[in-house]
Amino acid sequence: MVDRFITQPVTLESPACDAFTFTANSANVFSQPTRALFVGNGGTVTVKMAGKVTNPAGDIPSIVSFINITSGSILPIRCQVVYANSTANSFVGLY
């Protein structure tokens, strides 16, 4: 089947076009920040947010914990690290 939407521009409002699986690791900085984060097995997810796109040199991204995330949740967040102290697992980064 032909992809009728292949010529459409990709924006932050568009659905994700690609994904990657990973294990939480404090030293793993994503080469591409996520558009959203799928959490396969629920718990606490501690992330470093991607920060402001308009001023990346002067921005200090937030580190935040999302608690009691249920299994199968999709968090609509742009993050660049998922820390090892997260109790949730089976992550998929969407971008």
C-alpha cells in the first residue's frame, strides 16, 4: 500500500514516525529526544527533559519523576535520559 501521507511535513503534532527500545540507564543520553515515551511495565519513571528548543545553550533541562505510571502508558514528553533509578521498565522512545 502506498503511504498517502509521506509528503506531509513532520511536526511535533504529527504522530511518531520511528521508535527505539531501551533500558533505563543514567549514562545513556538519547541522540534524538523523544516525542513521547511508552512505559510497558508501570512504576516510577525519572527523566531528564529535553529542555527548551529555542535556547538550548542557556537552558538547564528539568529532572523529574513521574510516579505511579500504569503499564501501557504513553507519556507525551520530550526527554533525553531515563534514569536507572526508575522502577518502571520495558520502555519505547517514540520520535
